[in-house]
Amino acid sequence: MDSLLDFEECVQDSPEFRLNLDQFETDVSLLETQLEKVMKLSGKMVEAGQAYSAANQLFLSSLAELSTFHKRDAIITSCLNQFDQGLQEMVSFHTMLFDQTQRAISQQLTNLCTQFLPQLAETRKEFLRIGEDLESAAAKNAQAPRHKAADAERASHLLLATRKCYQHFALDYCLQLNTFKTQQRVDILNSVFSFVHAQFTFFHQGFDLLRDLEPTMKTMAVQLSQLSAECAAKRKELENKHLLVQQRDASGEPIVSPCPGSDDVIQGYLFKRSRRKSKTWKRCWFTIRDNQLIYRKSHKEDAMVLFEDLRLCAVKSLENTERRFCFELLSVQKCCALQADSEQLKQTWLSALQGSIDLAYRERDSQATQPKEPPSLLCGGDASPGPPTRRPAVLGVALSGPGNQRCCDCGEEEPRWASINLGVTMCIECSGIHRSLGVHLSKVRSLTLDSWEAEQLKLLCVLGNDVMNRIYEARCSEEGRVKPRADSPRAEKAAWIKEKYVEKRYVQSGGSGEAQRQKDEARLQLYRASLDGDLVTMAAALAKGAEVNGSIGEEGGRTALIGAAVGGSLLACEFLLQNGANVNYRDQRGQGALHAAATAGHTGQVCLLLKRGANQYAVDERGQDPLAIAMETAHADIVTLLRMARMNEEMRDSEGVFGAVGDDETFQDIFRDFSNMASHDPEKLSRRQFSRGGEMKEEEGEAEEEEEK
């Protein structure tokens, strides 16, 4: 054991004590420097260890994510989970090791330094100061003159007091130095021992943990062996398939047939021309599936539907372009040019598209039910599929109108589309242009795919292409405008249709008067024609700018629709409704078209207005709704119809949550019978009335069998 400072020598303050004291102070300074170095490096080691633990934790998280690819293999998943748990425990052990290291090295040594070294420094400072005072007192005592007894005595007393104080501080300083030198050995050894014990515990825990994982590692070794064998066999199989495909497709022609097990009719790459930039083509992946043409611009984008229903499309080869192997699809809304890589692929796509269209028509016809319209509307042709001479029923009726066998705008034969509100037929390309104008100008429907009501078909027969062209093309020759033909470019047709229906450039004007006066005259003309049921005059008035919902002040604020309801023309009401007439508009007396029809006893108009959404609960200035008016005017059929409509609406509201959702089937059947009778036998609806006593009476000249029927 190292020697300590001798307190006896300290009191004597001998040169030997001074040498030992200097050596002690040097050792303390050196030990302080070494302790600071150890604590600093210990802190760095702990910081590095904590960073290692964090990085290790991230690494284990990535391994856990990687193991999700084998979640279907129970054995591998179990092994990987056990490995992950074991490694997670190792990370925890590391964390505990670094915490114990910090406590063992940093905290214990820091306590040693902070407990002794600051006090030692302060005591040494006082010890040196008192030593200097002692030297000064000894010098003064030696210099005191002999003949001055008082000064000599004071110098002697000062020297004695200073020497005692010095001895006291010297003894305290020696005690602190000896105590520090004794304690530092215990603290340093204890600190190192704690650190080594923490290391021992860490490695012992790791050994136990890995020993527990030994069975799992053996299981994983077996799995690795099996996976290696399966991987080698799979690689061999893939190489064989690659060789077979390479030999089979050595010609380099792209494959356009669908993949096995796919619902696609055909799929492959085609060039698609941009709709805005006609010289821009982009290669896309196209697929025919579920009677739709679908394409994908790139593998990073979702598939988009180019044509919703191929039944509404026509496909043809495109020869008047600079590019080869092109073909075109036309629909109501748009047209699209496509290009294949070769003539063979072009013909394959044309056959596939046409085949899909034909198959969709056959499936629809095989599932369709027989139409419920009366025979008078179905006399235009056979509804079964076949050659063009055997047209569907609606198509046959529509084409029987004047001039309806050709497109109203370009003259192409066999049009398959029509505008309900204009009462004209058109080809597929012109129908697409009409649809782009908006439904407020033209409501386009298919004559072969959409359902048609009796009144709508009659509009096509009564108006038709010849009548409407005489109105909208009246000034065509005066303007020197040449009507486009069937083979004219689409842009030329679009310009013509816009001039004809939007700008109404060729409609016969009323002269050079003011525009407002002409509109007022056209509005009055529309109202009077609606009263008389003159569809041609009504169409001409609308073409001249008459507002369909404009009211006539001298007629009590009535609109043309109210006038048509008063006049009793079913087709006039339908024509106005299709052109945007407000079915619930009311005049100055608070009466609308449904009130007027109920007052006049026009059952057909009541039926039509109810179908178009007329409010049967609206009351006029007398507080009467249409049902009350029908009761007052004693029209039995209208009362029955309104009561049934009200009953059906009340049942639907009350049973909407607990019962069947939708209209009552009985009401629908009765409603359909009224509608058909109003369309084809309107005279039958005006023969029954209530008597004032509440009983029905027969009108003069009515036969009993007709009444029973």
C-alpha cells in the first residue's frame, strides 16, 4: 500500500514533508486528468452503443417487414418470428449493458471527483496563503530590534499565532489528501468491477438466449435445404418455358390474343390519335372486355374506358390518312382513330370489334321482353334481329315519318338515332355532334337500344326531317350555304349543325323589326298553336326564338303548356315538355297545366303530366287541387287516375322503410292502360262522367258494349 503523509512531519513542516506533499499533489493532478479521460471516453462509448442499438432496432424492423413475404409459409414464419424475438431481446440486453456501464464508470467516478477534488483545491489555496503569512511573520520577528521590547513582543506573538494557524490548515490538508488517496482506490476498483460484471451478465444472457434458439435454427436449416432444392427445380422450369416461348414467337409478331383465364376478347398495343392534336399518336394497351373498349396509357396509370358500350359504335377502316393500318370507331359522343402494327393485326382488331358488337346485340335481343306498346305503334317492322329490311319495331315506326329514312343533317341512309325534342332522325356521327350541343338544344336517343314512349314516337312521325328542315333550312339557299353530305368531314358537319340549331342562321325571320317584338310575336304564335295542337307552327315559333316558358299577359299569364292542356293536344304537351316546358308553372290564378287538364277533362293530358312530374297537390287561388277540380267537373276517369296516383304515393311513403321500395304494380298497370288509351283511343276517355248525384251516366250515342269494354 502506498505511503501516506505523516502528520508529525506535517507539524514540523520539514523539507521531507514538503517533498512528500509536492509528490502527493502531483499524483492527485495526474489522477484527476486520467479520471476525466476515462469518464469522457466512457460517455462516448455509451453514446456509440446507444446509436448501435437504435440502428440494430431499425435493422430488425426491416427484417420483420421482409418476413411478411413468407406469411403463407407457417414454418418459415414461425422461425422468423422466433429469430426476431431473440434478436429483440439482444437489443434489450445491449441497452441494459450501456445503462449499467454509464452507472458503473461515469456516475461512480464522477462522485469521486466531485466529492474530494473541489474541497482539496480550496484547502490547498488556504494552505498556501497561510504559508505565505507564516513566512512574512517569521521575517518580521527576525527583523524586530533588540532595544524595542514592545515591537519584539508583538512580532513574537504574531509569529506564534500564525504558526498555529498554519499547522491547523496543514493538518486538515494532509488529512484530505490521505483520505482521497485511500478512497480513490476503492471507488476505482468498484467502478471497474461493476463494469466487468455488467459485461459478464450481458454475454451470459446472450449465450442462454442463443442456446434456446438452437432448435429453431435446426428447423430453419432443414427448410433452407428444401427451399434450395425447390428453387433449383423452379429455375429449370422457367428456363424451359422461356425457350419454348422464344422458339414459338421467333417471327416477332406481337400477341393480341387474351391471356388464359381472362374475360378479355382481345388485347394488345395500338396507336391512338389525340383528339386535340390530330398529328399526335400515342401507343397504348387496348382491351375489349364486357362490351367495352378499355385502354391504358402506361403501366403506371389506371385503365380508362374509351367506349362505354360498343353497341353504340360503328367501326370501319380508315384509308384517307397518311399512316398505314388505321381504323376508326364512331359513337354518339366521340370518334377515335387507332393504328395497328400490321395489316394482319388491323384485320384482327376489326373482326374482334365487330364480333363484340354483334354478340352484344344477340345477347340483348335474346334477353329482351316483348314490348308493351299497342299494335298501332309496332306496325313499322319486325322486332327480331336480322337483315336491315327486318327493322326493330321502334326503328320501323320512326323511319316511316316524312324524310326520316335519311339523316336530317347530312343525308346518310338508315339513321339509327333521333332527337326527341326536335323530332328528327340522324346518323351516328351527327348524333354525337347533337349531343355535344347539350340536352337543352337536342335530346339524343338510340332508335335500336333505348326505350321509347308512344308520344315520343308520334312526334317523330308527325314532325320528321322534312318538316323540321323546312323550318331550320328555310333561308339556306338565300345564304348560299351548301348542306354537308354523308362523306363530308366531321368538322364541316359540326359547323353546319351549330349554324342550323344553335345560331338558327337559316330560320325564316319575321322581317327587320326589333328582336324583342319578334320574340313577343313568336311567343304569342307558340301559345295559339299550342291551343290548336299545331305542331308545325309550334316548332317554327320555337325556332324563331319563342320562350317555351314565356307567359301571355292577355291570357291570364298562361304559358304554352297550359294552353296545350286546355286545347287537349297530347302531342303538343309532349313536344313542349321535351323542349323544356316547366310542368309546374302556374298562371295568375294559381293554376298550372294539370289544373287546366283536369278542368277540361283531358285524361290523356293528366296522365302525361303526372308521368312528367306534375305536382298533384298544388292548389289554385280558390284552394282547389286537381283532384278537387276533377270532382267538381265530374270527370270520373280523371278522379280515378288522380286518386290512384295519390294512393300510390302515400303507400310508397309509408312502406318505404318496412315494405317494398318502388311504385305499386297495380297502379303501374292502370297508369299504363290510361296512357296507351290516351295515345291511341282518346275518345274512350271522354265518355264517362259523374252525375251531380254522384252516379256515373252515359253520354248520348254510347253503346253498352263500349261501356263494358
